[in-house]
Amino acid sequence: MSTDVMHIGPGNSVAELKESILGHFCFDVGKSPEYATLHDWYMAVAYSVRERMMEHWVSSLERIRDKHQKIVGYLSAEFLMGPHLGNAIINLGIEQQIKEAAEQLNINLDEILQQEEEPGLGNGGLGRLAACYLDSLTTLKVPAIGYGIRYEFGIFDQMIRDGWQVEITDKWLRNGNPWEIVKPELNYGVKLGGKTQGYTDEKGGYRVKWIPEYEIRGVAYDTPVPGYKNETINLLRLWKSEATESFDFQAFDKGDYYGAVHEKVFSETISKVLYPNDVSEAGKKLRLSQQYFFVSCSLQDALRILELRGLSLDDLPDAVTFQLNDTHPSIAIAELMRLLVDEYMVDWDKAWECTRKTFAYTNHTLLPEALEKWSLPLFAHILPRHLEIIYEINSRFLSDIRNKYPGDDDRIRRMSIIDEQGSKYVRMAHLATIGSHAVNGVSALHTELLKQDVLHDFYELQPDAFFNVTNGVTPRRWIKLYNPRLASLISDRIGERWITHLETDLINLQSFADDLSFQQAWRDVKKQNKTDLAHLLKQRFGMNINPDSLFDIQVKRIHEYKRQHLNALHIIHLYNRIKQKRTDGITPRTFIFGGKAAPAYYLAKLIIKLINAIGETIDNDPEVNQFIRVVFFPDFNVKNGAHVYKAADLSEQISTAGKEASGTGNMKFSMNGALTIGTYDGANIEIMECVGEDNFFLFGLDAAEVKAIKQNGYHPYDVYNNNNDLKEVIDLIQSGAFSKGDTNIFKPLINSLLGDDPYLVLQDYQAYVDCQQRVSAAYNNEQAWTKMSILNVARMGKFSSDRSIRDYCENIWHVTPG
């Protein structure tokens, strides 16, 4: 009997949910409720909610088998999904029933939700974007599979000790994961190392066989991704690495106990940890192995599904489209060529045409260090066959370039996949660009800068292959789930359709911007959210925060280009003014920071130390802390973001112009009613265009001005000497005022700022301080500020990830949403 007509799934009434939860206590948790911990309750509720997705999941998998459907394969090294339970409840539309069932069972649903261990399978915006896109793909009924790695240990947990970041292992799987379903029958061999050997096939053609040094297996772990109230479930398929033979009995029998499990230990290391420190050669080797491991498993899986659908290799580009989420999965291009040419014996030209039509590449960065390059010796050691394939791709590509631009050796050098300046490297962004039929940036400015600079030669060669798809975030999680008070207020005025039609419906909210009663309700929501965050900060860190103060928030990965230290300099500017009794115009503020620094990134960790040192100094100074407070919120992640975004008054988006590809935190803040202080960078520009310049605090250089200043010779020490206020701020840090008299601790950071100041912090300092003064003045006009906040939300419809996915479907994937 078809699953379409079986309807074997459970019901969603309060009574049925209660019965289901209690049943899972018996059959899955293995306890009586009277002896249950909060985590036991969480597991029972999670199994009950997952159960309600399974019938729809099976039906959705049938759609993937439909030979007429084009499937999106989203290849990403990160999927920062966030907690599953609350999101599933919202998308299934059972929040009221599950809440009533919990009440009748005498449990607090909010406490249950807090029990979930967040899967730390991403570092920040890249992984969170992938999660938003899976949500939108499913909500729009586009058949899709997200492919990645099931890291045993995700991004590290962050603790702050004596102001310093300390990394703690993220053991997200220690208590089990009720959302994943292991599929041991879906496993694929992945080769690494070894050598290649040429031979002649039966038709007299030259072929190559890869003889690996070792082989591991990838096993599929599937997680259902529900769409919003549409009975559609898509699939997140993560790969766990395992040994082909886990135990060497002969070695064990001889007393070689380590040797008996050596293969198992080595193989499982591949999916052990997200982003191993790649400063060492061993770390680089592991990271490249990880990237190859998951794309190889994913491509083999896609070819299996192709066969299952009764399609041939000729049908591949029309049956599936693979999106490369940044350069991490770009080795997939060489891997598909290897599979087609070596395993399926396809002619090279035909295989290349198929590969290019199947792949599309999203570039997420303009930073040279983030455009991955692998040294040739390392690459040859791990992936010898792929290096040969890349050489062949490069040779054919450069031959075409020579024919099109005869005598232009500089262009050949610039466009080559192999960087031959000094030590030789494989340029993965070049491979991704050459091997894809479409390349896109993630904001209008970013895309233009790709065309003008980073990938200019490729754009000049094939301009029709370049697109812009501005990033978006899902309103289901970031408003409906995490800001229920605001979601309810919006729905009371304009109905609930905005949850899936943000682009068209949210704008209707602006007709209430001048309504005084609506403004008061809006302020009440914000005040309640701020009070909740203040209580949380008190509970966790013992900090007394004034909810009536301006909540000025900067939460994102800690990096010099994101310029958390510019924010810190402004705080010291205010500190100086207060100490000098110049308090006129100072609006009480609570500065809240959050974010993780890469473990090997010393200056980023020093910025965290500076922020905490400033906060400690202010805490101990009653003269100052009546005006300003500074909080560093440790271990910022999706769960903590649930408390932060909705409570913000001011969103800090102050990266150096031309460095931030897009940003998505800027969208989450603005959607939740925060006003933005920001540079002319990334998606800030489009946010400002949508919400209006009068509702955005713009400051600083634009990307062209940044480039011009650097070309003309930038001298930060002169800026420091010519600005007395800035000089006082820098000198105060150097004096040891925030480091208990230690004048050396922050010297590396000061030397960077006064030496070359690569991100023009000092150049933008005065414009930033002046703009912050405008913020204070605006905040003191309660009615005007509230109107600006309402208009920010009303005009953010463009930044739904639903719109982003529609753009991909129409312009790049050529898929019709369901």
C-alpha cells in the first residue's frame, strides 16, 4: 500500500500527544515518569515530536525518487542547525497542543526546550545560512538533501577565565541525539593517499586506476528537516567516518593491542572534530581529508539515487544540482570527474560538460586567507588522482585562455588553478569557478567586488555565469520561534501569512508606525525581551543590568575585520568622558558582546581579553557603571542568540567596508526591531536601502575609499597623533588602566593599530564616535525611535531566506518550488 494513503501517523490532539510522550518514556527512555530527570522528559517529548514527522518524511522521500523532480544537493562543511525541538514544534504547527500536554503532565515546556544540546556543527554565519536555506527549501517544497559531516565534537564551547577565551570540547552527542536516524546500509568507501597507475582499457583508451594507501567508510546519519505547516520533510544527511575493518584480530592475538584498533582510530578521526587547527601540517592534512571525505560520500550517494530513480548519467544535470557552499566542498568537482571518468568510463569531454552543468558555487568571502589553497605536496600525498585530474582541467582551461588572450602571460598566471608563485598551491576558489556553471556572491556589494577584484578575470571571460543572491534568514526560527511576543503582535495586526510571505506581507506593518497605541505595545514587547535578557545575565553571571538602558549589541565571530576593537575604543571614549565629568549627552547603555575567536588567532583572543578587562574596570567603578556596563556573553551560539537578537536596541555591524561578504546577524537584529549602526559594507547597504537612510546609522569609509586610502599610503600613527580624543583612548590602554598596571598585555593589539592598522580602525574612529552620539540623541526621543524600529521590521521582507532560495531556484538551479 502506498504511504500516500496509509496515513499511519499519530494524531496531534493534546490527549494523543500526552499518550505519545508517556509511551516514549516506556519504549525509548526506559523509565517511569515519576523518576524522570528534565533530560528524560526532553528525550520523550523529542521522540514524540519526531514521530509526527516520520510519515511525512517517508512521503517526501518518495518525491526524491520521482524521476521528474530535480533535487538540490547542498554541500556544506557546516550546518549550524540550532536546537531541533522548538523549531519542529513550530513548523508542525502543534505549539499550543504540546504546551497544553506539557502542562497536564506537570512539566514546564520552556525548561524542556532548554535541555537540548545544540549541535555545534558550524562556526557562524556560513553554517547558520545553510540551516536557514534547508528550512526554506522545505517550506517551499523543493526536494533537497543537505550533505555534510557528523562531527563527533563540534565547534568548541567557550569559557572565559580571567578575561581570556578558553576552549572546551563540545560533547554535543554525550546524551544521545533523538533527531538522527542512522542508515548503516548507506555507506561508501573513500580512498586516501597511495598512488595512481595507468592502463589501457578494452577499447584501447588510456585509463587510470587509483591504488590508495588506505580506505575508510562513510556512514549516513539522517536528520529530518520540516517545512512550515506543509507536510514536507527534507533531509540533512551527515557522514560519519568509520574503518572498513574495525578490529585486527591477528594483531590483537599477537599482543599488539594498539595495532588491533589502529585503523579504527585513524578512520574515525576524519569526522572527529569541526575545523581542526590547521596551523600544523597534520591539521592541514586532516582538514583536506575531511573535505574530500564528505563530498565523495555525497556524490556517490547522489549517483546511487540517480540509478534508483531509473535515470542515466546523461540525465545527471537535469536530475540534480549541487551547490558548493563556499570553497570547502570544491574538491567535489574533481571527485565527480574521477567518478565519471575512472569508475563509469565516461569520455572526458562529456564528463566535464556534465560536471559543469551540475555544479554551482557560492563565494562567501573576499579575504585572501579564506580563499582556500592547498600546497601541492600535501595535495599529492592525500589525493594523488585528483591532482592529476586538476592538472588536466587546468591544462585544457589555460589552453582556451591562451587562444582567447594570446600573449597575455599575466592573465594565464592569474587564472591558473595552480598558484606557481613561490611554493606551489592548488587554488580551490579557481577550481570551483572553472568547474561550475554559475558563481554567486551573497550581497550586491560583495558580488560586484568579486567581479571587479577577486574573480575579475573569470567574470571578464564569462560574465553571464555570475549572479548575486543576497543572503536571507528564516523568519520561522528568528521571529516566530525566538520572539513569540513580537510575532504575536505582528500577527494581531496583519495576520499570520507573513511567516511564509515575508517579502509581500510584512510591509503592511508600516501603516501602524505612527499609531501611538501600537508603538506602546511595541515598546512593551521590547522591554519584556530586555528584562528577560537582564534576568538571564543576572542568573548566569551575577550582573545587574538596567533594562531601561540602551542595549548596544555586537555578537558575531571575533575577527579584526569585524572590528569589535573599534566598539571597545568607543566604550573607552565614554569612560574617559565620564571620568572627566563630561556626561552631557551620554545615554545609559549596556554593551553586550559575544562570539568565538579561532583557537590560533591570538589578536582576536586579545580583543576578547580587552573587552572583558574594560568590563571589569567599569564594574568596579560606581562613577562609571551608573552610565555604562559591558558584558561579554560567553559561548555565543544559536541557543544564546534566541535571547540576544530580540532584546537589542542597537545592532553593531561595523566591519571594514569591502570585507564582510554579507552578514546575516544584521538581518536577524533588524527583523527583531533593532536599529543598525553600520558601515557601507555587505548586506548593510541593502538593509539601509530597504529600511531607509533615516532609519539607519551609517558611518565611515565605503569600499572604494578604503581601497584609495590604502593605495595612497595609510599612516595610522598620524591619525593617532592628530586626534587628541583617540590618543587619550589608546594611551589609556597602553598605561595599563584596564590591565591592573600591566603595560605589555595589550601591546600586540596597539602595535597592530598604530603600525599598519589593516582594517582602518583608527581611520573610522571619529566617524564612529560621532555617529554613536547621533544614536544617543535618537534613543532619547522615545516615539521617534519606536517608529524607526517598526519601520525596520516592516521593510525587512527582502531578507527572508525564502526569497534567497527563490532566487537560486529561478536563476541558478532552474527548479520550480512546489
